Amino acid sequence: MEGQLHPLDMTQNTSESEIARLREEEFDSTKSGSENHEGASGDDQEQRPNKKKRYHRHTQHQIQEMEAFFKECPHPDDKQRKELSRELGLEPLQVKFWFQNKRTQMKTQHERHENTQLRTENEKLRADNMRYREALSNASCPNCGGPTAIGEMSFDEHHLRLENARLREEIDRISAIAAKYVGKPVVNYPLLSPPVPSRPLELAVGNFGAQPGIGGGEMYGAADLLRSISAPTEADKPMIIELAVAAMEELIRMAQMGEPLWMTSLDGTAAVLNEDEYVRTFPRGIGPKPTGFKCEASRETAVVIMNHISLVEILMDVNQWSTVFSGIVSRAMTLEVLSTGVAGNYNGALQVMTAEFQVPSPLVPTRESYYVRYCKQHGEGTWAVVDVSLDNLRPSPAVRCRRRPSGCLIQEMPNGYSKVTWVEHVEVDDRGVHNLYKQLVSTGNAFGAKRWVATLDRQCERLASVMATNIPTVEVGVITNQDGRKSMLKLAERMVISFCAGVSASTAHTWTTLSGTGADDVRVMTRKSVDDPGRPPGIVLSAATSFWLPVPPKRVFDFLRDENTRSEWDILSNGGVVQEMAHIANGRDTGNCVSLLRVNSANSSQSNMLILQESCTDPTASFVIYAPVDIVAMNVVLNGGDPDYVALLPSGFAILPDGTSLHGANIGEAASGGSLLTVAFQILVDSVPTAKLSLGSVATVNNLIACTVERIKASLSCESA
């Protein structure tokens, strides 16, 4: 048997005494030079009384050769043994015994080493055990300070309670420090890259360009609340993980359950959360609703043209996410990645984030949130991404919005489509919302699931259109050059992001709001542009105002995007004839497109002007955004050149339903309600960044926006009359 010195194989042509002699020689040769001083056995003495025992040792060369062969093959077969014996001048049996003994020797050494390791580990465990016993004997109750009743709980449970008490004490201490310094930086952000403008999404499904730094537009600053938040401490992390796991479970149930948790609205088109049933179903969560806060809960389902893996990637990459949802997300950053996921994908990914959510109007305050985002795969082709607020870790009176478990369930569908079920559940102090927008916000259409899903659906169509290769060439002005399409869409995307960043009431941008600049309903801001290839250098003024129109959103959108009616409201086109030179359709709705317009000036001494325009619409919001562009620069873009160096100052319109129509009457339908229109202009008032801003410039911008508003009201009232 292997592992001990083997009984000898008997062969017909080898005598017992010869085998015994060989056996002794082999055993002796594996001792690496030590001599066998034991005498022969009693039987041998009887058989060979007059002979001294023979000693035979292999030569150094023989041992080296067999050692080398052993490393390659510890179990040689008969053929290999015969060949080796011939090479070394030994009997095959000698070779066989040497290998047997060598294997035994190696096994013994391995066992000895293993025993040493086990002994060391045993000593370590014994020392740990003694340390825990000593700690246990001196333990006190974390609640009352008295001695613990050891008999009532297991050793493990008691150890966990002690650890829990220590963590809670540390969290309380950190939370107190954070609350004390709200509005001031708690730490310098070691995790944040230098602020850079977000780059547009790489327009290729499954190949999105993720840029470092801060996502979602020109976001150089941060609101007071978000400035005061640092990455979580080590003590926070177990609580964050526990919260995220519970939130994921809640999201899945919220996405799938029906009545009595979700009731059907009176018109039968929407799901309404039963708050009492919610509290009974999910009693733990993030605590009771703060006083004065309102609950906004909504659920929406749609099938979108993007595969589930790409959707998960967009949601888990802050730059892609804030770019795709630039109309809703005005600022976002990842403070810390607690887990990147497993097996090369986002399954199990966990990241702590801050974000600011907006409505494209200066009359609706933004909503700031500090939360953890958790991604998990639930079976083949099904993923979920959930957010839940971490405000309990940083108690602050500045918190105006809490995200209860919100997010989406993504299910794979055939042909690269995905079914998305979105749940949006927040508690918010909405007292700062202007009366014009109160109805829209309270119905959940401003920040709710319907708006997220509608935006996602439109953006998925936009991205899919970029990849299209079967472009019909029959229409005049359609851009069929693939590189040119990509570059122009990338430029238009940057224009949209820049517009959204300057139109809302966000506190996170580099705009300086000017007080006392005339009418109360026009907000004027200024910014100095220096060394930014994407903007003309100098002082830029931005003016924005929102107002109500007694006209359905669809009609307002069609009027503003139509180049044939542009001269009715566009003062800067100076009465010139507007022609569409080129366009790219990027959605099912004909209103979703990027156009290049030429204004043929009525005055022959003035040069013609080019305007880049993107119009986009979905059931919850529509935009018409445009910017004057340089002819030479646009030629470069249309030939597939880099669009990042084209200077843009976007202006335009955001059109929202006023919230008075029925839930089912969206922008794309013959809605009975009116529209909430936001008009915003960005104008270069001085090409020298160091110049002083004159009040005349502010008055000019105010006058421009007022005249535009009046023209729009007059034209649309004539239409509706």
C-alpha cells in the first residue's frame, strides 16, 4: 500500500534473498546519505551467519536524476521505470522502491507541516476565546448600565449587542456633528473629481461614454444641503447595507402588489397608494412621515426599446443617468461606491449618491436628496434598481424631500425591448411651489413615475434612432451620413442639457441670480464664460419666466417648433424667412427631431443665420430648444467632426400640462386643460468676461422676454379664438 514501505512484488526470476537485499538498499538510499547501522534481522543472521550486512548507496547523480523525474512524475509506470533504470544503471525494482519511499517521505513532511498550521490556528482560537470570556465577565447592559444576565442570551448574541451599541453611539456622534455644520462643508471631498461639465452620452446603445466627475450639465457648485454631506463613515456602512436590502424587498412588492395597497383612481387610469395599508404592510422603513410633509406615490409601466443590461448600466452610472434624465436631474454625484457588483456586472452594486431633481421652471423649487442606490438581479433577465434616503444618518432641518424605496423593476423582453415598472415614492415639503404649478406637482405628474418612464421611453427611442442605418433618402434635407448624424445629435444633446441646467430653480449652478431686475415674474441670472470651448467667451445673461396659457400643450408645442410660424414670436430672426435645411427624426412622434434652420434675413446687408433646434415631446413634457450656430462649425459637425468645440448659448421653451385635465389626457392627446409654458433665453451681452454688467443689458433681456411672451400669447389666442 502507498504511504508505508511496500511488501515486495515477487517475481519468478528473483529470489527472496535478492529482493530483500534490493529492498534494504532502496530504503537506505532514500536517507540522503545517512548510514543504516542496524544489523540484519534474526532470519538473515541464521541464513548468513558469516556475512556482514552489505551497504549500498545510490550515487549523487542517480539521486539527482530521480529527484528531477519525481518532480515531473511521482508515479512512473513500468515503461518509465525500465527506461530510468537503464539510464542510471539500476535495477527496475530499485527504481520502483526509491519512488515508493520518496512518496512516503513527502507525505510525512506534508502532514507534519499541516499539523503545525493547525496547532497555530488552535492557539489563536484559544486566545480569542479567552479574550471574549474576559470581556463577557466585565460586560454591562448597554441600555441600563447594570450587569448582564448571561444566562438569558447566547454568547454570540451578547457579543453582537455590544457591537451594536458601540456602532449606535458612533452614528449618534457623527450625526450630531453633521447637523451642527449644515450649510458648511463638513470635510473636503477626497472622493470627488474636479468639477467638469458633463459630456453628452455616447450615442451608441450598449456603448455609453462614462465620464469622471460630476454628471448632468454645467454643475460646478452645490446646494447648501448637498455641500454639507460627505461620504459615509465605516460605522454607517452596515446600516446602509441593511437599509438597501430592506428597500429592495419593499420595491419588488410595491411594483407587483395590487389592491388594497394600490387603489385605482376615480378615472380608472392611475394607481393610487393607500397610505394606511402601506404603513401596515411596511411598518419599519425609514421612520414616520415628518410633520408638514406630503406623500407623493406613483407607479407606471412601459415597454421601452432598449435591452435590460444597457438600462441597468445607465441607471448605475451617474453620468449616463443624469444625461438621459437631464430634464429631471439637475445635479447628481456619487459620493462613494460601497460595492461594484459581482461577476463583471452590476448585480449587488451599492453606491451612496446625492441628486437634485427639477421641473423646468424657475417657479418650482428643486428637490435635493441624499440616498443609497442598490442594484440586484432577480432571476434570469430580471433586474431591480432601488433608491432609499439616508437622511436619518445626517439629521438636518434643511431636508425638504425624503425618498422612500423608489426605483424600477426591469424585465427582459424579446427583440431587445424591456418592460419597466417604475415606482416613485417621496415625502416632501412642497410649500415653496408657486400656485401655477401646485396642481401639476400634487398630481405627481411633475416628479412622479409617469414622468420618469415617459422620459426614459423617449430617450431610448432617441438612442435607437442614432443606430439606425436604414434611413429613407426620399425626403429632402434628411441627413443620411452616419457620422454626421451622430455628431449633430451629440451637439443637440449638449444644447438640451445646457438649457435644462439654466432654466430651473436649481441652486447648483454657476449662475448668479440678480435681484431687483424689474418684473417679479422674470428671473434673470448672469454667468461669466471663460476658456470653455463649448460656449462663447464673455458675460452671459439668462432670463426665464413661466406663465399659463389656456391652450392644450400639444398645440403650443406644434406652434413653437414649426419654422413657418417662427417669425410670429422670434424677435431675433428679425422678420426673416426661416427654412429647414436638414433634420434628423429621432422618435415615433414626428415632433421628436433635430433640425438645422436657416434664417434668410429680410435685410440684404445682414448675413444669413443658422439655428440648431431640437424639439422633443412625451406625455408629460415637451421642449423646443434652439441656439444660433456658426456656419463653418456646423459644416464640420455635419461631416462627422467633433461637436464639443461648437459654441452654444441655448434658448427655448419647456411646455407642461397644467394638471387640470384628466390623468389620461396627455400632451399628445386632445387634452382639455391648459399649458404651463417656460420661456428662457441665454444672451451674450459682452464678449469680454471681465467687463462690468450694465443695467441696460438686463433691461434689454427683460424687454426681449416680455415681448416674446406677448407675441406667443397673441398668436395662440388668435388661433384658439
